[in-house]
Amino acid sequence: MLDEIAQQIKVCARCALAESRTNAVPGEGSPQAQVLFIGEAPGVAEDRQGRPFVGPAGKLLNELLLEVGLRRPEVYITNIVKCRPPDNRAPRPDEVRAWRDYLDGQIAAINPQVICLMGRPATQTLQDPKAAIGTVHGQGFEREGILYVPVYHPAAALHNESLRPALIEDFSRLKRLLQQRLER
Ligand code: SF4
């Protein structure tokens, strides 16, 4: 089912982003992942390669995963929007609406224990449109049997070095919450 969704995304033309993308970026990782990571949208490197989190933010994400003992091939990584918005602008509401059934399908196919929402757009889309990431990061909430954990986006720490300790703590907390859940 994940492969079918990925094939649909690769040829999708449901919104205007199809015209400006080089490659759609469905996501990658283990179909049996216990943790699903969701970011905002592909950037330049991701658009070029058709793979998620392969630029500087992806390098930092890889380091954070290693730091908390998660290996990238055992998690699944995707974005709320699957095609790069021109000039890295924020996705528009119609573009966000257009992706929803793809992401719902990916969540259903993977059935993860934990969904990590990376950054404000993913958190406001999947938790609460008014959520402030500076307030809710690191605090898990449960919905329909899945634990959601909002964290700062790795790119935020690249732009603002002072956020790095909070980002590392977010990922440490994510690991603790996952362990607690698996021990239930
Ligand atoms: S952003 Fe989503 S809805 Fe828009 S073209 Fe890409 S895959 Fe399709």
C-alpha cells in the first residue's frame, strides 16, 4: 500500500506545485516503522533527488536520530506537502488540503506507535491550527491510539543555533516516550 501511494504521489498533478517541482517526494523508510517523522515540504536538495531530508536539515536529523539510538532505515520520514513550493515559500491552504489523503494513507499503512511532528506547519496541521511550537514542543498527546510528539524542526536549529539544545532534548524525550509506550 505504501508503494502504491508513492507511485500516485510521483505522478500527482492535483495542485499547482506539480508544475514547478522536479521530483515529488513521497517519503522513505521502513514500512513497519514504529516512529513516523513528518516535516513541512521538500527543499532544493529533496526536490532534486526525490528523497526526504537529504539537505542540511536532513544531515542534522540523521545526527539527532543517531543520538537517541534510532537508525534512519528503521523509521519512516515524510512531509505534509510532497512537492517543493517555489522559493521555499510556505505551502498554501489548497496545497495542504490536496495532500491529506496521501498522508492519511501513509499513516494507515505504517500504523506507527509514535508520530513526530517536526516544526510549526506539521504541528498546526495535525495537532491544532493555533498551536505554538515554542509551547507544545516535546509534549506528547494521544489520538486514535497513536502518540503524537511535536518537536522543533531541524532546520530551525540551523537558522538559530540557540534552539539546538531544545531540539536535542525534544529528540531525547521522543525516545523516552517511545520506550515507555513499547513497555506498556
Ligand atoms: S503537493 Fe501533493 S497534491 Fe500537490 S502535486 Fe504534489 S503530491 Fe500532488
